[in-house]
Amino acid sequence: MSRVILHADLDAFYASVEELDDPSLRGKPVIVGGAKHERGVVSAANYEARKFGVHSALPLRTAGRLCPHGVFVPGRPERYRELSEQVMKIFASLTPLVEPISLDEAFLDVTASTAVFGDGRAMAQRIKDRVRDEVGLVVSVGVATNKLCAKVASDLRKPDALVVVPPGEEAEFLAPLPVGRLWGVGPQARQTLAEYGVATIGQLAAISDGVLRRRFGKHGTDLVARARGLDPSSVIPFQQPKSIGHEHTFDRDTVDPAKLEATLLDLAESVASRLRHHQLAAGAVQLKLRYEGFETLTRQAPLARQTRESEPLYEGALALLRRTLVAGRGVRLIGVTAIHLSAEQQLTLFDHADRGERLAHSLDVVRERFGDTAIVRARLLTEKPRRRFDFGEKPLAPTDEPLDE
């Protein structure tokens, strides 16, 4: 019996949520990430904005030049997470085998559910209908016998796609598509493959294993297998994140150590809150600094114990900052990431864990209900409320990494 794998991907998720909550935005180019004069990057853009060349990771100022009449919004991570959880519950109602890839997409293995809910197309349509009716969003779904083809299928006819790859037709389905649609083929790999005359997945599939193995090593063998529509990887239910972090891009490069330290404290508070949300504790902290000119440095150090409290994270990051910071050199971006995560928080003989945990939980509840700035440390009162962008919440698919990165 062939596997039945779905890949479900919410269309322009962040921007679609903004349109859902503010219907006046519909039909307008919506760009999520901040104001067009700020120095951050675009988190998401709806399809109207993409017509102007705006896409995620594009500098906001560039997006402002490309789409001067676009509607720029700062983004609301908690709202996106709330709706993501609603959608994931719909997925879980069909199968326990749900592998979230990010807030807006997931793989589902529904092989064992066909006897109850019908074939893959029927379940894909069921998901689309429920997400639209219960959440108010549009989701594209690909159906195939493996994760690779399901992912490619869902991307093929966005938005509002439903594409089915029949069993046995995987290679035929992939053959005419550009080789860049394959997992593991980034810009450098595309350039190298072009030297072999390879532009489509079908042309890649026709190359002998030995040629690509000599050029790319083991990845060459994997590439040929994928080009032929082969992907034995399993759908793995939710895994705990490997890291949790926040970062902040300044409107102007700053050389003020006090401002950097205050921002670091704010970021550490946010990271600690998310650690508690996931019931995880960090064994080490990582500092990220991006200087003027885009030179980026990362430094990390172990913590004295596994913790989900903000103070040890801040103190560890602060020590790294003071060792790394070059006096007088402008800093564009600063970030804090909790790494070496585990489910246990280690305590010492003198810790008052219950009191600290209760206090931190109470603060989390208030901030979740009334916003991040409802309760802040006195030291941060003079600071402008920050846009926070988080990362590391969900692990990426292990095969989703370009060869040349």
C-alpha cells in the first residue's frame, strides 16, 4: 500500500492574518515586518505586494522603494502563533502523524486515515474547507506518496492550491520543473549543475549517480534519488526546538553600550518567556552582533546550570557582549539565543525555584493577555517598545538545507 502524505502550507500566512483581522486591507499590498523607513527586513508579503517584487527577507527600505503605496505593518507574533495552533489542531484531527515545519506549514502522514476520511484528495479538500470555515485562512495542499513530492505539489499552483501526484508518477511529475525546486539545490548548486547542462529535474534524473557523486559526494547520490521522485523520509511528529532566540534591528546604528545592554535585557526576557512556554531550559546562551557594514559575529558560552530564567540568560549574554563589543563601532543588530535545550531546569541548594517560577508565570500570563509592554522592568521604561522577531521555534525538515549553504 502506497503512503499518503500531505503537505499543507498557509498562503502568505502573516499577511493573511492581518487581512483577516482588518478586512480593509484586502486587495491592497500588505507587507509585514515594520515601517518602510526602518532598517529591518520583510517577514511576509501578500500576493499583491509580491507583484512589485517584495518578498520575505527583503530589507524594508527596499520594499518601500519597490512598493511605496504598500501597507506596512509591524507584525504580531502571538496572534500568528494563536491561529497556527488552531490550524495544527485541524491537522491533528485527521492523524497523529503531523510534523510542523514552521508556524504555517506541516507534513501529515494520513495513510492510516484513508479508511475513515477517504483518499488523499478528499482529506486535502477537508483540510482546506475546515481551515477556511473555522479559521478564516486559505491553505494550499499537496498530496503524494512522499514528503518531497507533496511539498513541491503544494507550492506549484499557489495560492489556494490542491495538487495530487498519483502513485507511480512521481518522476514524471517532477521532470519538467526547474531543478531549483528540489530540496538541496541552492544558487551555487544550480550554477554547478548548469555547467553539466542541467536546467530541469528530469535532466538531473538522467545523469548517472557516479558523475554527481564525484562532484558533490554523498549529496550527489541523494540529489539523483530526489530527482527521480524518491524520498523515503518519514513524517516525524512535533519535535522540541533546538534553539529559541530573539533579535532586534536598530533604526540607526548605535555605539551606546547602555542601549545595547538594555536591549539585551529585553531580548533575554522574551527568550526566557518562550522557554517557559515550551517547558524547556537552556544550558548555554549565544550572542549575535551585526556591525555597520553587515559584518556579523556570534559568540556562545555555557551557563552555570540549565535554566529558563531571564537573569542567567542576560548575565551570560552580557558577559559575551562586553568581551565582544568594539568601542565606537556602530551596531546594527543584536540577538540572544538559548541553546543546548532540555526539559529539565537544574536547581542549586540556594535556589527558590517555586517562588521564581510562580512570579515568572504570572508575568507571562499578563503579557500574553495585555501585550509584551504591559509589564516591563524599570530599566526599560525609557526605551521605545520593540518589534521582536523570533526564530528557532520549529525544527526545519532535515532535507531542507541547500548543498551550498
